[in-house]
Amino acid sequence: MSFDFTTVYPRLGSDSQKWQKYSDRDVLPMWVADMDFRSPPAIIEALHRRVEDGIYGYARPVKSTVDAVVDACSQRYGWVIEPAWIVWLPGLVCGLNVTSQAFAAPGEEVLCLTPVYPPFMTAPKNSGRVAKAVPLVLQPGPTGVADGRWEIDWTALEVAVTPRTRLFFLCNPHNPVARVFRRDELLRLAEFCARHDLVLCSDEIHCDLILDPTLPHLPIAQVAPEHAARTLTLMAPSKTYNVPGLGTSFAIIPDATLRARFVRATAGIVAEVTALGFAACEAAYRDCEAWRQGLLETLRGHRERIIDALRAGELPGVRLAAPLEATYLAWLDVSALGLADPVGHFELHGVGLSDGAYFGSPRGTHVRLNFGCPRATLDEGLRRMSAAIAAL
């Protein structure tokens, strides 16, 4: 079965946050992690069926929805989970905020590896906790084009722990550096958290977007079951199946005590998942595997287009230092351009990127490019970036 990943759909003038940002000027938005592909046909059909039901009261997941999640974890990762371990949430960012409040007190510390998705650093601060960043270290490759490696600085991680540290946030696959952590690294992280008595929260929202087929996704709670009692895993269909606007995610928490603390922290402040969100989630995990494989094939082609552009010198001064192992987000080093505000410069020339400073990178050094779009859009974005560089 073939699916359409080439049509450019008009989103300007719609309710899209991604496209509204530049509604008053000719800027191609390639920033927020929101793809420009239509969601899978099976999800659209499931939503039509649910809408036609005509009754949209408060919803709870039915057995088939829970089974779809349980079966996906088993079939894709070899991770056997119990239905009772699942706590439904209206978004992953909400999960990070709840986790901060549930397992750290005001003034206590939450560790994470940077650069990283901004809510990893803002979620603790939102409720008076302290976010502590431990920078990843880039081991450069011989050519400097997608052949280096982002590594955990284990010494710095040990130094960062204090008696007030309570929680560790992991992002795997890692956004924005597109890194898939290996089994030995996950085991060492689990042991590190156990040794320092830290709760381990693993954001695995990009786990079904592995671009390197030799790298399976490994849930840390499955890799280190002896430490699962201190682990909670955040997942969602939103990034893979392009349904973030439906607000559906979940935490998988094997330990009953940990789960009770998490649920207690949601009381009165966390909204319920909607009926349409549950319908989309079930269809995504049960009926959309062929579509996901088509998406991965498309994204792998886009990844190669970006690498080819860099090797061919289409973007002089821009570097992709390490492989894009996962996600549809390219972490680009633009420090050689010498721009104080690289995002502003690229916007002036018609392409909107994410500023690396928001992810904890030094200002002016990195931008993030979303290539979850039709090839024609990617080509136009690269053309505009090239023109922006030529204008320097």
C-alpha cells in the first residue's frame, strides 16, 4: 500500500501554530516539531467514525485502546507492560511538569542532558524546582559531516549530583541531537540513578521515528528491569502520526507507589484526554504500521538530501556534526557563520528555524530544522537557507 508524502497542503491561514507564526510575511516555517503530512488514513477514518457517533462526553479508554498500546510495546520493543501501569495524559509536556512536582520538592534539583527539548529545563522551574544541565559532549568525526557522536559526560554527570538532586530527565531518542542511546549507556544511566536514589523519567516520544534501521528503540525500563521501580516512561502517538493537536499521551509507571505519587500530583490540574484523542491513539498503534514505514522511508530520503546538500557545499558554514539516527529534526551547527542571531537572519531570507539557544546551546551556534515535510518543501527551505548564507 502506498501513501502520499509528497502533496504540499496549504496550512497558511489555518489554526496551525507552526504556520501562524509567519502569517504576515513570506517565511517557510520549519521550526516546531509538527509535520506537514496528513495523518494516516486509518486515524482520519477512526475520527470520522467517532464524530459520527454524535456524543462527546467525558471519555475513558476502552479495552481495545489500552490493548493497542500494550501490544505495540510488546511487538515493537519486546516490552511487556501491564494495563494498570498506564496513566493517560493530555500531553507530554504536562507529564514533565507533573513529574517535577511529584518527585522533587521546591528548591530540589532535576538533572538533564543538554542541548534538550526546552520543557526539560522549564518544567522544574515552573514550580520552584531547580533544573541542572549537564552538556553532552561532541566527539567529532574525521570528515565533520554526520560522522561524529554526541556522548554523555559521565564525569560531569557525577559532579552535578548533590544531596538535593531528586530526579533525572532522559530524552531517548534525544531531541534535538537525534541520538539513539545504546543498551550499555541506558544500563549505566539506570545504575547511576539507582546509586544516587534518583527517580528516572524517560521521554520516549520519538521512539517510533528511528531512522537508522540497525538501531532498535530500547525502553530504559525494559533494558534495566531491576531498576524499573524508580522509572516512568512518557510516550505518545503525537510525533510519529502527526496528531499533537489531539492532546493524547501516557506515562508507563510499573511501580504502584511511584504511580500513586504521580497520579496524586495530577489531581485538580491535569485535564482528561478527549474522546477523539483516544480514538486516534488506538488507530495509530493498531492500524498504521504500514503508514509509519512509509513515513520512515520518506524521512530517510530527506535526511540524505540534507547530508548531500552539506557535502556538496550548498550550505557553506553549516555543519551536521553527528548522524541523524532518529526524529525528523536536524541539529545544525551554524557557528562558522558568525551570526549573533542566526534564526533572525534566516527569517529575513524566508525560512523559519528553531533557535538552538532555547535548547541550551550557546547563542548563535545552532539551529534546528524540521524536515517532516514534503520533499518540495524541504528543497525550498534549503534553497532559502543557501540564499541567506550567500547574502552574508
